[in-house]
Amino acid sequence: MGILWQTLTEVYPPTPAFTEKNIPDLAGKTYLVTGGTAGIGKELVRILYWKNATVYVAARSQELFQTTCDEILDKPAQDTKAPSQGRIELILLDLADLLTIKPAVEELKKKVIKLDSVWYNAGVMEPPEGSKTVQDYELQWGVNVVSHYVLNRYLTPLMIEAAKEAPAGSVRAIWVASDANNFSPSPDGINWDDPNYEKTAGSAFLKYSQSKAGDILLATEMASQVKDTGVLSLSLNPGHLKSNLFRSMPSWRQSLSATFSFDCRLGALTEIFAGFSPQITQENNGAYLIPWGRFGSPRESIVQGIKQRQTATRLWGLLETETVMY
């Protein structure tokens, strides 16, 4: 697929071929979704729950989680039958504070011994200038990349455990990126000397784009590290969607973005393709997917960085060193 054609079809994708009706009954399956209380994350949780799965939703508060549950229980997903035999459960953590992650996973492990797939779906886009995490990371880098890396470190053993008995290639870690990777720092997608932009000038969108390139690199490196365990690792652009991701933007930009955006359910279809499509196997582990469930490619210089400069391994090692105390 040519890059210009791919870019056009990422903005205006064809009709989805893989939808809720293609997902089997998920009774007995257990999943985890970050960012599951809004936007595409909530639509993903809706689909999983109404297919009878147990879904753990990472949320910052009991109140936010309960509001989400009420909305999902009140409105079934398409191509599903009521009542659901599934459950929606809370995993209480704040991705803007690394200290909340390990205790949350320790609580999770009291309830489950395996996870059949995980969607690293939560994201921050263009917050107010100077926004930081509790540990002083630039907020987009800290939430979208660093926290998901740390969370994945604790969840990977649960996915490996599931893969021991699950059908081949069915246990997956899905890292939600964006076509914004095309606008990330050249050539590798990462401003290696200053990823937090403490000394470097950079727009909020540039920092967001870097974080999405970071997700692609992490997905690629994880695929390499777990290739012998039966777990697959993928990244994706869910599509341009009408969600609260744009809430920090000026109103005129929110209106402009809405003009080129689609319903969040369609973005969730990209995510369920990543989670369940039989087209995804060990042979294409590490793939990058595009709306509404197709194979694509990140920016060419990012791909070359991974192949020729080992940038995915470099980022993984950098974060491993930085976060060892968490």
C-alpha cells in the first residue's frame, strides 16, 4: 500500500469488514482495558462485556468507573444478545502517577491468574502547556508511553500464563498509537536527547506525535521479547474519532476535528480487529494496523529506525532503566 494512499484511507477508511458479529462468545475470557471510561475505550468495553467477557477497566476513580458501567449496561453493543453473562470490574490506578500501578496490579492478581488480552488504549492529547505527571514526565509522554510500559511489565506474566492454554495467537497486547506518528520527531520518532522537552522547543502536537511513535516502538519490541511465549504484540491507529481526546484544544480546533471524525464505535472496531482477527498470527507479530481493521505501516523513517538503528530496543532499555524503582 503506497504511503499516500494509506494516509488517505486512514482519514477516510473503507467500510469495516470485521465487526462485533465476527467475535465469538467470550464467556470465560478476561481482558483489561486502559482508558475504558470514555471514547473508543468505553465502546471497546461495551463490545467485550456484551460478548460475555469479564473486563477490567483501569480508572482513576470509583465514581467515573460506575458511571461508565451504568452507561454500558443500559445500551447493549450491536450484534449482541441480552442479558450478558459478563462482568465489568475496576482496577483503580492513575496513569499520571507511576506509584499507583504496582499496587493496582497486586490487587488484580488476587482476582485473576491470567489475562486473555490487554488494550493499552488510554491517552492524553495536547494538554495545557507545562502539564506533567506526578513523577515529572511531560504528561503525554508519561501517560501514553511510560505508564503503559510499566503497566505492561506487570501484566505480561498474566498474558503469558493465558497463552499456555489459549488458542495459538489469541492472547494479545494492543498498543493504541495514531497516524500522528507521521509528525513525530525525525528520523526515529523520538527526541532522544530530550524526550520530555525540558530544554527543547516543541508544540503540544509534536509531543503527542512522539508519544504515539513511542507506542509503536514499544509494541514492536514487546513482539520480539515475547515471540516464544505465544503472546502477540501490536500497535494501531484507531482512526479519527469524535471523542473527548480533543477536550484541551481551542473550540475552533475541536469543531474542525469533528468535521473529519467518526463515531467512536468505528475506532473500537479497529481495536477488536487487533484483538480477534484470525488474519493476525505469529508471522505478523508486531504489525501496525489502521482503520477500521487493516494492515498498514508507520512512517518509513520510523520503520527504518527499528530495523537499522534498533530504536525499539533502545526505547525499551531507556524506560527499563528509568522506571526500575516502580
